Amino acid sequence: MQKLLNGHEKRCFHMFRMTQSTFHQLCMDLESKYGLFPSDRISTLENVDLFVFTLSKGASNDIQERFQHFGEAISRILNEVLNIMDDLSRDIIRPRDLEFKEIPSQIANDTKYMPYFKDCIGAIDDTHIDVIIREENQLCYRGRKGTPTVNVLETCDFDLLFTYVLNDQNRIICVAFALHNYIRSSKALDPTFKVIDAYPNFISSEAFLDTKCISTQEVEHMSNNEMTKIRNDITTSLIATKQQRRVS
């Protein structure tokens, strides 16, 4: 672990989806603000390391070999950190402006969107996330592709931060969204969202045509297309959560 945290930045980024400084800050925040403390044999760094690695990579029982701990110890650590991350989730998955009085800068500063989208606060969509479930319990979770999934409803703001996650079946899914918010809030990029990070504009300039002498029906059709593009771009960020999110 020390080689990862003190070695090349890309190794840490690949293993934990965050930079070394962001990982250290996460550990300090979980200690100082949420009460995650080390045990006699395992440090806070290793606790968070094990949890984030499992979450980011969808790791299974092979983490016992990687971290050289018995299954009972692994399970206990994961549950302890999960309980702490639950508290972080409640603090970080929420709108920045709880009363929605401010117009998002991405709309206010862009004549393409103002004033037409001034009351827009984000996007809402749902996505199916693969899960690992015991075979005898899989029937009610099977999706149309035949694999067990859970359906999660999320809302996302214009900074691609999740402001609401509805899922009563698996806490770790909400924690995965919270981890993404934490990474982005630290001014870092989340590699799971690298596609949407590379193309941050909601609508390309080519989507806006000269509207002179266009009929009402054509304007309505164009407006629907533009709304669809906005929805699809944010949906892309939601779909990206399914990458490396195979949870049990």
C-alpha cells in the first residue's frame, strides 16, 4: 500500500480512482469528521484502502490474498467503513443550494440556455447496476439481459455531482455515488467518468441552427431534440457509474 501512496501518481489513480492527495484527504476526513479509527493491527489508511479498492474494482474473495487478512477480518473492515461512509453519503449527496434560488452558472452564463432553462436544476434518470446475489435469491433481481441488477434512481446537477440517489436495496450503491462526488469535489477527475469529463458541454455548437423563418412545428421539434441531447449527456454520466460498480 505504501508503494501505491508514495509511488507514481498513475498507480494510485488506477487502483483507487483518485490521486494520492485526495485519498489521504478522504482518510483524514473519515477520521476527523466521521469517527473512523484504526484498530490495534490495521491503520485507517489500510481500512480505507481495502474498502475503496473493493468498491472500485468490484473485487471478490481474492482480496483476502491481496491484503493478507482472513475473510472475517475483511468482512468486519468493509462493514465498519461502509457504516462511516453512510454518514458521508448523507452529507455529500445533496444539492448545494437547498432552496434552488441560484441559477446554475452553466445556464446563467450561456445565452444558448438563458432564459429558457433558468428553472432547470439538473437531470433525473435511472440506471440498472449489476449486483452479486446468491443464486436462490436472484429471480426477483434478474433484468432483461438475464443478469441480476438493481434499479437506481438518481438526480445529477450541472457539475455532474449527484444530488439524490434512491435505492433501498443496497447501501453500498449510494456510497459509490458519494465516492464519486467526493472525488469531483476535490477538484479531481473521476476516471470512471472520463468520457463525460472529456466532453463537458451539454450540447455541441452544431446542434444550434439559425432559427430565422422556421415554423412553430420545426422549433418545437428542435427544442425536443435539444432537451434530448441534454438528457442523453447526463445519462451518459449515470451509465458510467455501472463501470467498476459490480457490488455484492
